[in-house]
Amino acid sequence: MSPSSPDYSKGAAYMNGIYVPISEAKIPVGDWGFTHSDVTYDVVHVTDGGFFRLEDHLDRFHRSLEGYRLDPGVTRDEMRTILGKVVALSGLKDAFVAMVSTRGVPRVYGSRDPADCDNTFIAYAVPWVDVIKPDVQERGAHLLVAQVPRISQNSLDPTLKNYMWRDFTRGMFEAKDKGFDTAILLDSEGYLTEGAGFNVFIVKDNKVTTPDRGALRGITRLAVLDLCPELGLEPVVGPITFEDLMDADEVFTTTTAGGVMPCARVNERIYGNDRPGPISAKLKETYWRKHKEGWHMTPVNYADADN
Ligand code: PLP
């Protein structure tokens, strides 16, 4: 790096046409993404220099854009190129790569009409972090079913990725206050939904079940559903009650930011021997082993940093 060249070592971003170091990536305070949470996004991970299920993430991002009626004016091919370039610039081999579209700043000051905004496209690559710390994953996470219900899916479609985390944040404060690692939420009918940035699964006998409602269609969730048959497990997408959760043999969570993360406790219930259960551990091991074998991988072209 020459003295005058930008330092991308902590991450690189693309902001509406230009590439900048992550510390310089900023949005204006007048952007509706900030003032009204009018924004959608997706996050794909890079492991050992390859994107995992990039096309699935791009599919979901496009569904979210359509659901929010956002059009950042960037084609799917251009997005793929930009995502590759932010990773290449950062030089990171293990990274999170976010794609974001905000409503933008209204062209007419004070306008309440979303059509007055030019939608943005932002992308950035930052170093990998685990949503649940590795030592907690080792011992098995302790989850609290929080008092706050998940916001109604009639008001906020959870399958469109969003930053509206007020219910999750309340749940996480409650969980921390009560000595748990994190929270999971039920909907107002009492069915299990998800947690702050992760999907939830229960294991009972040979069945591996994840909620059919109130939750993002997680890409890691999809990977687990795909893996189950080859491990002799039956994948199920269906309703899960609080009683099902308490009666399960094992519980685990899934997210891009950590993969398959086994749990040891939910509320007062302790599963197995208070450690990650065997099926959760097997799914976790298989998920990461298949990464090493290049499963659903798209290699990053690091030479793009110079183009
Ligand atoms: N649920 C929510 C609310 C999320 O924000 C996320 C990821 O950020 C997930 C579930 C897990 O989805 P994925 O496996 O695609 O990361």
C-alpha cells in the first residue's frame, strides 16, 4: 500500500458508485433508511475465499427489494461484480458481505412521498464475527423465550430481510438481565418464530423441525434442510408450540453469522447432558466440512482489486 492509497484492511464498501474504506461508508441523516427504517438488506458470507450460496442470497435480496418496492438501479450482474470487488479490495478470506438498499433522501425537502426518493445501493465486506461467541457455541447456548411477542407478520413480513429489531432488542435485554445468552420469540398465538439474526430448529427423534411462520427463510436454514436427508434425518417445516420446544430432544439455531449453533438450555429446560446434542453437533460438523469441500461455493477473484 502506498502512503496515499486507501486502507481497505478493516473492510471495503461501495456507496452509490464509489469504493471507499469501511470507515468512510456513511449515509445522510435525511435518508429514509435512517429516519423510517425504510431499508432492506442481505448478508452472504465468504469462507476460505469463496462466497457461500451467493445466488440464493441474491434471489432473496431481489425478493426483498420487490417487497419493499425499492429499485436501486443496479442489475444482478452488477451487484455480483460489486460484491466480488469489495471482498477483493478488503483482501479478506473470511468475511461478511452485506448488500443494502435504502429508500434514500427525498429530492423535495420534507416530502412524505416515497416516490420522491432515489433508492440507494450499498455493499460492504467486513471481517467475519460469530453472532453467538465460539465458546458459547462449544458449551451450547442458553436461550430465553422472551416475554415480548414477535411483531405480527401481518404488519412486517419477516421473509423480507429488515432492520426492524425493536422486539428482538427488547428480548435480548430481557435475556441478558436473566442470565441467558440470547432470546427467541413466540408470535402472539404462541408459536415459535426466530431470534435476533437466527432461525431456530428443534430435534425430536429423527425429525428436524423449523417454524413455518414468523421467520426469515434463512439460507443456513435452507442448507440444514438440504443436509438432513443425507444424514438420515427428516426435515420438517411446520408449526412449533412452546410445549414442542420443551419436549424436544435438542434445539439449535442457524445463521450466516455462525452456521449451525447448538443450544443446551431453553428457559429452565436443560437438554441432554447440558451440552450440544449429537444431531446438532453432527449437522454443525457436516455444514463446515462441506464448506471445506467447496459446497455451493463461488470463488472470489482477488485480482479484481486492481481492476
Ligand atoms: N432470522 C433473522 C431475523 C435474521 O436476521 C437472520 C440473518 O441475519 C436469520 C434469521 C438467519 O438467516 P441466514 O441463515 O440467511 O443468515
